[in-house]
Amino acid sequence: MIFIFALLGLAIGSFLNVCIDRLPQNKSIVLPPSHCEACQHKLAAKDNIPVFSYLRLRGRCRYCQASIPRRIFWVELATGLIFALLYWHYGLSAELGVMAFYACLFIIIFVIDLEQGLILNKVVYPGMVVALLLSLYPWPWLTDSIVMRVAYAALGGGIGFALFLVIAIVSRGGMGWGDVKLAALIGLATGFPLVLLAIIMGAIIGGIVAVVLMIAKKRKRRETIPFGPFLALAAMVTLLWGSNILSWYLGLW
């Protein structure tokens, strides 16, 4: 069964690539069908097999030999592995469906911000609505009361939004407004108090990566690094293991 979910993840990863390519350009994610961006040739079914087609074609278009972005391969592979991990972790359950949705959402945000420095309203705002609706589900770390579950989600969203709004104002452009909205989305998804864990974890991961890149001299000191990918990664880790991490940390005291 885990193999089936891995294959499902590969297929969904192919669709996520379409979203990543077209959403920033305000294009339909349905039409036209998959095609080569270089020669515009419609891709045959045998050219659309996730991961395997990329490997078989050696990363080049069958028709014009233009290079296919490596990101296509990595997003498909990562989504397949994540879906396998989620099935292994949750089995067939409501949690599996919810976490699969969040995985797809944060993969799209991660890659678009990494490549183009954009966090799109058309992705974040619907994500907020769905996250608030999903707060109705009785997660293990929340109270059984529906009212309190929604309240904790709303509080998490408010804290995320407020913290990053202050940072954006004080930094005078150092923090993008997209990050402010993403923090609100993460707060709605994780709820209170896990939103604080997600934000701290994102800052730590981002700081470590920034230092490593500067040491490797791949980034200039004044060159900005998108923060959204680190927040998206931290949000997913928090959703998966946040309650365990928090319990472990509190146990130290």
C-alpha cells in the first residue's frame, strides 16, 4: 500500500509542477495540456510519466532537445517520498488526507518563493480558508471542543500575522508582506502554541542556511534570501512532529 501512495505522490508532484510553473504567470493550471515550454510541442503520455520520463529522456525534450528544469524531477520525487512517509506515519486515516493537502500546499509555496521570491495570494488565501475549516478536526494536541479548536487556530494565525507584521514594519522592507501572510497561514494550520515552534524553527533553519551560504561565498552579505521556503519546511515539520518536539522540550525543564 505504501508503494501505491508513493506512486500517487509522484503523479501529484507532476501536477504541482504545473501549478508552480503557471500560477506565477496567471495561467490556467488545466489548459493547455502539458507541453514543452521551448518548442510548445504537446507532450505524449509516455513523456509525462513522473520521474521515469525525466530519467529516460535524460532531462531533455524529446522533440527539440531543450533542457528540462531539474526542479521537475526533484518535486515529483520529493512528493512521492513525502506521500510514502505520510502513509507510513498515519495509515489510511483522515490525518493522512489533511497532511497530504498541507504537504502539497507548502511544496508549491516553497518552490515558487525559492525560484521567484513570490508568495502568491492565490495560494495563501485559499490555504487560510481551508486551514480554518480543518481546525474543526479533533487534532491530538487540541481540545475536544470545536469552539476551542477554532479559537486556537485563529489565535495561532493572529500571532503569526502580528509577529511578522511588526518585523516587516521595523525592517522597512527586510521582511516581505508575503511572509506576513504565510506566517498567518502557518498559524492557522498549526494553531497555538505550535505556531511559535514553527516560527522559531524556520528562523533557525534559515539562519543556519544563510551562514553556510555566506561561508561558501555563494551569497553576498546584502543579498536577500527568501524566508518563505524555511517557514514552509518548518511548518510541515511542526505539523508532523510538533507536539512531540514541544513535549520533549518542556520535559527538559
